Amino acid sequence: MSILYVNTITPNTGDTVTLSGSLTTTGKLTIGDADTDTVAITAELSSSIIPDINNTFDLGSSTKQWKDIYIDGTGFIDTITDLTPTLETKTAGFTAAAGREYIVNDADGAAIVLPSAVEGARITIVIGTLVTSNTTTITAQSGDLLKGYAFLEATDAANNKSFFAPDGSDDLIITLNGSTKGGLVGDKIELVGISGTEWRVRATLSHTGTAATPFS
């Protein structure tokens, strides 16, 4: 094994230094001098990763999150954040917020405006009062799209079900009219942000008369 004692290594040309074979360092090691520097690991790790100080360092941040975690074993976690959505009751139109579940009690119809779509955002809207006049509308922001589906079940003895889906190109509004397009007590619309431009809709609705699409 060869030992090289140096204070600074500078590339002869360009900005890359290449070492072949195995490299062993002693003492402290600092990689990069700014958060614009990056480290790409192609090799697989063959040791544990243990922080120098207990309960001090984070893995990721609120704005730079790791995606998926694969664990074959036991997870020891001191605290798990409760993701149960906040429940609110509304009696008039409102602008919805992610992480909320709304019960809408407005017989005259409510204008509900969605926030801009964000991946992972979740909003649930439940109709608590039959829409008897006007309509209740759920409107996405310009530039976003509604995709997904709506099941409408007839309230008559046959209980026939109809399936509708937005066209995926320009639908921004869900309209509940209290009859053919839903808006009956117990109707539920779940919205999940799939990306920065898409809300995935899962709607379970009831209807009277001939079912019609709630999407436009």
C-alpha cells in the first residue's frame, strides 16, 4: 500500500481528479463547500451509516424530501406526525386547503375553489345538505387539470350506477346540481394532487333523474 502526504490536490486540466483502486482516509473529511455542490454515489454501501451526534441531524428537509424508503426490518421512530385531515364545516363558498376534510351544508349551492395542485396534497369534500337551488361547484386553478372518475348511483329501487370521467384535456370544474349530477347528502369527492398540474378525482355520488357528467 502506498501513502501520499499532500495538502492540496489540483487537477492538471479541467476540474476532475480520478483515483483508481481503493482509497482510505484518516481524520475528518469534508465534501464540498456549498449546497450547490453534489455527491453522486454509484457504489453500494457495505457499512452502517451512524451520525456523530444523537438526535441532531436530519435526513432530507421539508422542501427537499427523499422519495421512497425500503426497509426490511424494524423501524424505531420516536414520533409519527398525525396525518388525519382537519375537519371543517362550511355553509357558504370557500377556498379549500390541502390537508382538510370539508362537510358542506349549503342548500343554495357553494362555490368551492381548489388551491393550485401540489403532489401529495389531499382534500375531501362531503355534502352534508342537499343542494336544492343553484349548484355547488368545485373549481381547479387555471393551468391545473381534473382527472379521475365519478360514480353516480341512482336513488331509485334499481340503484343503477353510472361512470363518468373528465376528458383529461381541459376539465376544471365539478358541478353538483342536487339531482342528475350529484349533490345529495353523503356524496363524497376526494382530490389528490398527483403533480403540480393535476388533481386526481375520486367521487362517489348519488343522483335522481338521468345521470349526467359532473365534469366540465
